[in-house]
Amino acid sequence: DAFSENLPTKALQELDRPKLQLLALSSVGIGLTYFLVWRRKAKKSIPLGDGWWGHGQQTLRDDNKIYPFKVETSEDEINDLHRRIDQMRYTEPLEDCGFQYGFNSNYLQKVVSYWRNQFDWKKQVAKLNEYPHFKTNIEGLDVHFVHVRAPHRPGQKVLPLMLVHGWPGSFFEFYKILPLLTDTKDDLAFEVICPSIPGYGFSEAPHKQGFCSLDAARIFLKLMERLGFNKFYLQGGDWGSLITTNMAQMKPQCVSGLHLNMLAVTKGGVGMLLSLIIGPYLPFLVGFTREDVRRLFPYFEKNVYDLLMESGYMHIQGTKPDTAGCGLNDSPVGLAAYILEKFSTWTDRKNRDLEDGDLEKKYSLDDLLTNVMIYWTTRSIIPSMRFYKENFKTNPQNRVDARTGIFVPMGHAAFPNELMHCPLPWARWRFKDIRSYSYMPRGGHFAAFEEPRLLAEDFVKFVRKVEGKKR
Amino acid sequence: MLLEVLLALVLGAVVLLVLRRSKAAVLKTEDGWWGAGSPPAGAEDESIRPFQVETSREEIEDLQRRIDQTRPVPSLEDSQFNYGFNSTYLQKVAAYWRNEFDWSKQVDKLNQYPHFKTKIEGIDVHYVHVKPKNLPEGRTAVPLIMVHGWPGSFYEFYGILPLLTEPANADDVAFEVICPSIPGYGFSEAPRKKGFNSVCAARVFLKLMRRLGFGRFYAQGGDWGWQITTNMAQLDPTAVKGLHINFAPVENVGPLLILSILLGRRFPGLFGFTELDVKRLYPRVEKMLVEPLKETGYFHIQATKPDTAGRGLNDSPVGLAAYILEKFSTWTDHEFRNLEDGGLERKFSLEDLLTNVMIYWTTGSITSSMRFYKENFAKGFYPPHARIPVTVPTGVAAFPNELMHTPKLWAKQKNHKLKTYTTMARGGHFAAMEEPGLMAQDIQKFIKVVEGKK
């Protein structure tokens, strides 16, 4: 009959039972494998996209040249700063308020007096220029970066690394950790690129709407490509954490490893809720360690209430950045108070109860004010704030990068005074290849600035794990 | 579905009836002292001193110098007012301020009404006291206290004052008006101690009215003025004859409110929802969550870090103007966010707007004005006064572009003696300044209902 004349069916009919079973099983097996691999492959990266952020219409193609750049200042700039500081109109603080209402006015007077009379901007500019700076035009914007090469040491493996800063920081936050990474005496050293996010410091600000972390990531990938690096490590906190994560999502083949000191938990869901309910009582059941419990709970107080208390700046910058930054661009004292309040509170929340915010415990006024000067002299406070609005335009939970995992080797240094704590089980929801997770003994949000040695050690430990596994 | 709805309704009604009976509480408060250090021994100086707004050459030159030192940052292409105050338009405002605005002339305008200061609870409280000039024989003026909000001032009432003190209509009531400045705002001294919230301001203003010899009076307010006058009515219901408000946000979320939010779109008649109510409340997520989130950034930072937020604004007049005038644009009409000039001059004159800004600038009170937000939310969103109803006759003027829309049903939850509820023809948050005629009309309507009943 017609059916039995069909060749494949005829072949099948000739097989005995065990062989048929084997065939069935292997078909299912192949199908399943293919499905899983295909699924993994399909979600392993996010689209690169493209953009152009200069004035008006795009006319010329990108000029690919890299130009050396030097930070400069002038008598005019310094005199103008001094004049504005002298014009500060003091407001008396409430009695006994510490830093609870924001930057304490009395302590601010002391900071401002130092800034006016002792801070030497020329000296700090020379310090900034100790490392070579460059600018190059990408997608219509001049992108600034510092490029530090490791001194050639025989037998030393030099790996490329990009460090990305956040708000209200800058490339300058990395100046203490740079020597620890580039000038090592052992077998491993790094060649480091520290760019400025477009809109921050010496990087040109976008002229068009919509410049978010995905665009910054793509621009930084283009930068690394232009510099000739096709495989490199990434490290970041604050916005730097999101940008480097996006970079790893866009071109995972280029990223050897991703080290983050801040992890934002974007995907809540039932798993998170369950771990929050069960966590305090049976932590091990949900994968929490004792340290996780200590850092996370009481949850409402530490994570909801405290975050509400500390996210006013994010709310106003995420909605009205041009208004929020306007006064800060004319008043250096206002700018300093706004920025340095974060360096106090985000280093340790207990600092809110102190009249001087314990600002000088971990940082020198010279370093703090140099960071402020980078925002002041480049007039970049408003563009830096716009980054918040651009990133919150689409619901952050629904954006393509929030729905995609990260498959490159990842390491997390969890500092105890970071704004939010992310336990390992939560990190695993998105990061599929976590090689190292460390509870750091001390330190807050500005890890590279505050505890450069601890961060460098953890980062190198992570790199060794990744490099070790490669061999 | 219907069974559940019915069940919820019945349950809600029972809960309401039970709760309403027990809610006759009066708001309690303690005395306070807000000056520097400890209160001095002996009685407080209760004298009332006349006050004149003054300016000087130095003040004007300093302002002009600072305006000249502005470092403008261009707005993004085609962003209008969506990222905040548009930079291009801000330069125009700054140029007008620098070259055409006449502060001396405005100071004279401010002084056209008599100003006074008096010490209450350790701080100097400033107010304007306006009496009708031509009162017919046998008529007495009705006392009225009008309280401003943020970022406004007593000056917002300068357009409505003549309409209330010298009404054109012989039938209308003539008012004797007190316009104080909230402590920490404008010419009122700022508290030196933590904790000065709306209940404290209400207590201070009650003492003021008593000191001026007013045993019973009416109160009017919007924005913080709404909160303070409401607290006054809660603290001393016998003193406040009637309360007229143009802002009535919900403080207490009860079962009836939730029900009306869930079902109001499909069954508006059930809750007395008008077409305007439905238009302003739905779609729910957009109108009740997204829109408020877009506009409450200032609220969030001022309620947590006022000293940081105000610091730069006290040195940069243009920064201060941008911060304050952005509200006069957006809170007058949300659509103004899509205009390059924010529609600012459609309803207000630059002269009036900048006079209000100058009150914050010359007194250096922006930071203390912001602290009021933190003090009011120190104990969370649910302080005792949010749970206590208002038992004095109340009138609500619901302006169509107000920040938060309150349908009559919701206003009734808080104000148990709601006498009038008017859906106004036009106007936004700064109602007294934007539509003084409409506002005065509604106040008259309200008064007549209250007085008529007597």
C-alpha cells in the first residue's frame, strides 16, 4: 500500500524495539539541547543600537583621531570662584540638627573657608595631569578619558581594564586605586582607561534627548575598540555599575570579566518577597548568610524608609534636572553642599547625626573639592543630572537590559555601608556566572575613593579566579 | 462580581457608620518656643509694631551683579519645559529682571497696605492687615485670615484683596483681611528649633488673631495655607466660623475612597462623580501615580534634605527664579510643560512673578521655607491631624487645573460640614493670583450660605 512504500517509514519499520527507543530518546535529547542552546544564545546579548548626540543634524562622519588633552585653569577662573565664594549668603541651621536636614551650614562655613583660602586649584590641576588625558569624538561627542599604562616589567601579564565612575563622582575617584592596579610588583598588572560619562566633567554633554546608560555603554565599547582593545575587564559602581553591565550585555565576547561594587536589585518578584519574609527566621533556606541578614534587616527600615530618606535627589533629578541644577551652576558653595552631602551620608548613614557629617574621616578636603571643581569648572552639573531623567524615561523594569541576563564572569564586592545590599541569591537572578562574591570589612558607596586598597585586592582576586579558570 | 461589590459596599457602610460616630476628637497641641537658645524669663513682648518693606541701592546692585554672573546651560533640543525650566526662556526672564524690573516701585506697591510684626512663641510674625475704607453705616467688616503656601507668599493675595475689602456688589460682604507670612517665609522670622510644622503654624496664627482682638473669624487657604487653616479649625472650632479652601488633597484613605476609585469610572453616578471628576481621576495609574511622581521631586528633596536643596538657591537669584517659577508654570496647567516659554506669561505678569521671587530672595528665606516640608512629614504621612475631621462649615473651590483633584465625595470625608463645593470654570494651583475674580465670587457665595443659615 501507499503508506508502506514511503521510504522513511519503511526504514523505521525495519528497526527493532530497543533501537526505536534509542532513536526516540536521542531525538528528544537533541531537540531539548537545541532548544536550550538556542534559548541561551538568543538571550545572551542586547542590541547595540546607534546614536548621534551633536548639535543639529549629523553631517560628517566620526573623526576617529585621539587627541591628547590637558586640564587647564586660569587666574580668571580662580578669581571668579573666589568672588562667588565670598558672595555666599549664609543661612543659619536649626539647633542640633547635624546633617539630618542636609549639609550643615555651620560645617559648610569651615569647608568653604578652606576652599577660599587654602585649597590650591593649580596644584590640583597639576595632580590631575599626572596621568595622560585624551579626547576623541564618538557619536558626535567629545569623549574624555585618562589612559594609564603599566610600566613595562618583565614576566608581567598586563590586562586592559576600564573603570567607570558615577554620580556625583568622576574619573578622579580612581586616582588612588590607579597606582595599585597599574604599578604592581607581581605577575599581574593592568592598563587602565578611565572615561568620563558624556555630560560629566570633561566629556561633552549630549545635545539631544534620550542619552541613557545603553548609549554610554555603546560609546565606551566604541572607545575600547578605537584604542585597539578587543578583550578587557570592566569595573564600576553607581552609574558605572549599570554602564559596565550594559557593556557586558552588548558585547559579551569582548568582556573578560565584570567587577561591580554596587548591585541594584531591579527584579523583585515572588522570589524576593519570599526571601524577605523567610529570610530573617530561616536565612539558610533562602540562601542568605548571617551577614546578609545583618545587612538587610530590618528590611523596611533599612531599605524602604532609608531609601526614601535618601532618594530625594534622585526624584528631582529624574524629573526636573534643568531646574535642580540651575542654581548649583552659579553658586559653588551650593554645588559643594549638594555633592559633598552624598560623600558624607553615602559613606556611612550614621554621619547624618554629626555636625560635620564626619566628612574628613575618610577623605581629604583637597580630594573632595577637586571632584567638586571638576563639576564646577566644566559646568556639567545639569547634564550630569539629566542622565537620571534619561534613564528613568522608560520604566527601568521593562527596558531591554533589565529583562536580559549577564553571562560574562562577574565579581561583586559588597561593602557594608553601600546604599543597598544585594545578597548572592538575588544577584544570581541576572548574573549567570558569578565567580566571586565578597563581604568587604568596611567602606561605603564611594568604594574606590574611600577604600582603594580593599577594592583593588578584591578586584585582583576576582581577575585571578577568571584567568585561572581560563588556563 | 456583583455579589462581591454589594458585600464590599455593605461592609464599607457599616465600617463607616461605626467609625464616624467615634471621630469627634479635637486636635490637641502643646505650646512652643522657636527663638534662639532658651526662652527668656518673664512675659513675652506682645506689642504690635508697624513694618515697612524696604530696599537699598546695595540690595539692587548686588542682585544685578549676581544676575550678570549667571552661567547658563543650554536646554536639550526640543525639550521645552519637560526637563524643568527652559534655559532659553530663562535668559529672557533674567534679562527682564536685570534691565526692566523695578524693585523700588514694587516695594512701594507692597507697602500700599499696612504691614506689621509681632512676637509670638519667640519669633517675629509678619502680616498685612487690610481694612475696608468705605464701609456703609451700621455694617461691620467680617474678619478673614488668608494663608499662602509654597512657593508663594502674602503677595499672591494682592489681586484679590481689593475685591474682598471693597466689593463692587452692595450685597457682598466686606472683609477685613489678615495675610500673615508663615514663619520661615518672607518677612516672618524663621524658627530656630526643629519641629515647627503646620499645627504649630496654626497655633501661632490663632494666637495672632486673638491678639488682634478677633474672637471669631473666617479662614481661607490653598497649598500649605489649606493645611494650616484646616489645623486652625481643628484646634479651635469655636474661633473659626468658616473655612474656605481651594486645595483639598486626601489624607485619609478609607474604604469608601477605595471603592470610588475602583468603581468610579463605570458607575460615576454612584459616587456623585462629575465629568470633570472622571476626566481628572482616570486612567488611574497615569493620573494618580505617574503624574504625581513626575511633579513631586521637589517635595521629596525638600522633605528630606531642605538645607542642601536651598543652599545654592540662596546665592543664585536666577537659580531661585527658575526653581520657583517652574511651579508657577507647571502647576497652572500641566500642558505648559510642552511650551518653550512654559506659558508663564499667559496668566501672570513677569512683574508679579518676580516680586514674589524677590520676597524669597531679599529675605534669604528659601531654605527655611523648604524646612517646613521636612517638619510636616517627620512623623510620616499619617500624623494625628490627618485622622481628625473638620467640623466647622467648609467651602471648597475646585479649580480644574489644581495639582490634585478632589471630588465632592472625598472632600466630605474630611470636612463633615461641607456647605459649598464649586467646580470652578478655570484656574490652577495659584488660584488667588491667577483668578482673583472667580475666587472672590466663590468666597462670597460660601459666606452667604454660612451667614444666611444663621
